[in-house]
Amino acid sequence: MPKEQKKDKRETKSSQNDKIQDLASAADDHHYFLSDMELESGGGEKRNLEEMNDLLLSTPSKGDHPRKIARPSPTASDILAAIQALHVRFDKQDDKMVHINNKLSENASLIASLAESIEFNAAEVRDCKDKIAGLEKEASTLRREVDDLKEKARERDRYSRRWNLRIKGMEEGMGEDIRKEVIKILAKIAPEWSDNMEYIVDTVHRIGRKEEGRNRQVIIQFTKRLHRDGIWKKSKNAQICEREKIRFAEDLTKEDRLEREKVWPKILQARNAGEKAYYRGAVGYINGRRVLADG
């Protein structure tokens, strides 16, 4: 800064201080003057004079600003103590970081172990699914084979029963010779075969458990289908059957009997109406048309 400008600033500041001192001395001089005027004037003039005094007294001065207190400079021991405190804090932070790193390592190992276990379990599940799929296919094949074997067994049973007839309603006596009694009845139904009836009839026996007051059915097994079908046809109009109150029937399997029972109401209704209704095996027919249980 040029010396002339510094000189002008110092002169300006000195003149301002002189003015402030003049105003202060003038305020002191006016104080006595204003006091005398108070005695002669009213309250309004006194209030105006007080405002003028306040304006004069509120002029800022150099001594009104607070002084700054200088702080003492830190010593070498203070700096050393602060450094040691920082070292202690850093050591604690290092211990915490080591602990955190150890925990992270443990968690990482645990996660890796869990991932291996999950992968192993997933492989086991996939293997089990493959085995189950194979077993399901095998089971399906076995079910079909079992169904085929059952059907073949039923067909074989049906076929063997075609040589049989049942007698229902034949009285049962103590110590009876059921074969001899049956041959007598058959000889009366088909007298032309009476001489050979011992050879025509193979086996005769009652079925079921013996119960008092109940006549068990009789099964007759013939040596030839020809003789079985002939007796079956002749028995429907035989007088001996009406007199003895007996009835010949086919020897059906349990499944076939259940199938017949389902369509029996329709067969009976058709017969009562004069229609031609009959069974062929387990299947019922009315006027040559097959009857269905739900049809």
C-alpha cells in the first residue's frame, strides 16, 4: 500500500476520534443546560431532551469491544500425551478389526460348508427323484402285468366253471350221500343218459359252511360240456325240479355274480313285460341288445 494512503487513513481515524471526544464533552455541557430547561418546561420537552441525551450517549467508542484472550501454546508433554492416547485408540481399533476378520472368516467357512451340504442334498434329491421315476415306471408295468394276470386267472376260472352247474334249494340231511342223490335227480331229468350217469358226473359236493336251518348249494362237475349244457337246458322244464322245489343255475365267479346283480332289475322288468331277456356269462341281454347297469 502507498505511504500516502496509509497517512490519509491515520488522519481520518484521528479526526473521527476527535469528533467523538467533542461530542462527549458537549453532552456533559448540555447535561446541565438540559437540567435547567427541565425546570422551566413541561414533561413533553423533558422527553425530547432525554431522547437527545440517549442519542449522544449511544455513540460507539473504542473501548466497547471485548478483548480476545490469547490461549497458551501446547507443550511437548501435551503433544506426547495426545499421541499416546491416539496410539491406544488405534490399538483398540486394530483389536476390533482382528475380531471382525476372524468372525468373517468363520462365517465364510460356515457358508462354504452349508453350500457343500446343500449341493450334496440337492444331488441326493435328484438321485432320489430319478429312482422314484424309475420305480413309478416299474410299478406301472407291474400293475399292468398284475391286472393281466388277474384277468387271465378270472378267464381260466370262468372257463373251468363252464363244466359246472349248481343246484339251489336241495334239502340237506344228516349223513347224506349227495352224489347218489344228485345222480337220481339227473337220471329223471335226462332218462336217456341214466345208464351212463356215473360216468357223466365227475364230482358232487356242497359249498360253504354247514349251518342249522340252511340248505347249502350243491356243485356238480360234469365230464363233458355236452352233458352239462343238456342237463342245464332240460332242467328248466323238468317236473322233478318243480316237485323237489330245486333250481339249476350256472356256477359263476364272484365278479360275474356282482355284474349280473347290477342289471337284474332291468332283466326282471323286461321278462315281466314279455320281452326276451337272458344272461350270457356276466352280461345281460334284452331282445338281443346288451344291457348296461348305468345305461
